[in-house]
Amino acid sequence: MTHLGAVFRPQLPPERLRTLARLADDTGLEELWLWEDCFLEGGISAAAAALAWTERVRIGVGLLPVPLRNVAVTAMEAATLHRLFPGRAILGVGHGVQDWMGQVGARAESPLTLLREHLDALRALLRGERLTVDGRYVKLDSVALDWPPPGPVDVFAGATGPRTLRLTGEAADGTILTAATPPDGVRRARRLIDEGREAAGRSGPHEVVVYLLAVTGADAAPRLRAELAAEGLESVPDLGAAGDAGAVAKAVQRLAEAGADTVILQPTADEPDPEGFVRLVAEEVRPLVP
């Protein structure tokens, strides 16, 4: 079965999160995802609040930019969420937007090396291991978590380019793809992820999460075109979904057939009714997606 969720975009003020999170919980939405976009809202603080306000919905953070975080802090925060809310937190890490990383003086000379070192250390710390690492970016001296998660947890990584996609197959437990990924892009990503997994000798499941820009209402088509144009994506075919719940469900199915395990519906930045969007995903789109 394809898992389905929605995004709480950080263009909404943080004080709107409580209502949207509780609505997601009440309507049976499977997953509500948050973004740690500079300089809008903190991913861990928002996730902790959303988890505390709800009982069953899973809360994802896609993603935490690794240049902003010491890996020990990432591990401590991840472990705390997994112990407080078992099975409900989903955390992804990634390069971050390089212009933003430059603004705060955190831009790495080799983002790929940083992400690999961060993923290797983070997954080991969350397994309860004690680490001494002297990498290019990650340096740890006999570090271990006193309160690691009680069981295995998956660490996701965001990726767009070929080298990072291969890296997620090698070093992450799942991959997050942006809304700029059409079905053919999901197929290409799956092939590159599998190449990385084969190179690392890894087996078992590797979940692929894809965002899908979705717009409904009488003006859905022009709003979708405007959003894609604003993102510089108007020339990419087969991006997004515009129309009723049936049209959105068909777009979800195309991504699932291409290799997506989870599709997270992303409203436009100017979505006039975020609550209505959550209801649509949970109550109208979900029943149409196998």
C-alpha cells in the first residue's frame, strides 16, 4: 500500500501548527511532514510539539540540513523523539540549500563528504554504538548516547543529484525526493539508489518518499502553473497535480508505479485553506489510492 501524507509548509506561522496537527490526527492522515527551511521554523522543535499534540499521526521532518548541526546533537534530539513517541517520528537529513548555508557561514567545501560522515555517525549513534571518529567534518571522541532508541530506527536523507542519490542507497535507510521529481525522475532515482545499495552490499527495504505538488479548486490549473513557474520548473513535464481528489490520486499512483513508497502532498505556498487541504488528503484522496 502507498503511504500518503501532507506537508505543513513553514510559510505558515508556527502557531498554526497545533490546529493542523490535531486535524491530521483526527482525520486519520497517516503522515504530516515539516520542513526546516531557513529562516522560517525549526524542524525538531516543531516536530516535538506536533508529536505532543497528537496521538497517532506520524510526524516527518524533511529535512535537517547537516551543515547546521553537530551530529551528536542530531543524534540526541532524534533519540529523544524516538523514545518519547515510539514509531511516530521520521527524520531526514541532507545538504541544505547551499545559498542558505553560505548565509550562516556553514557551507561545506564538500557537501557529499559531510553528508556521508554525518549519516554514518548518526546511524551508529542511534544503534547505541560508542564512536571515535576523525573525519574531514565529523570528529567524535568516545561519544555514545546514554539514552539511545530502544530499537532500530530509520534515518532518511534528501537527494537530487546522482552522487547524492547513490550515497543515500549506500548510507541511509530511506530517500526523500523533492516535488521537482516527476515519475521518470523517481525511476531514475530508484536505479541510482539501488546502485549505491549494491555497492555497499546492502539488502532489505529502502523507502522512497516523494513530495507531490497538489492544487485543487476552480483555479487549480493556473495556480499549479504559477507555482511551478515561481520555482523555475515550468518546463519539467508531468510535475504536480491539479484538479479534484481523483486527479490528485491518479498523480499519486503514477509516482507509486514509478517506485515511490510514500507520497506527501505539498500545497502551494499560497494555499488559502490549509485545513481543507489536510481534510482532502485524508478523507478524499486516501480512499482512492491503493
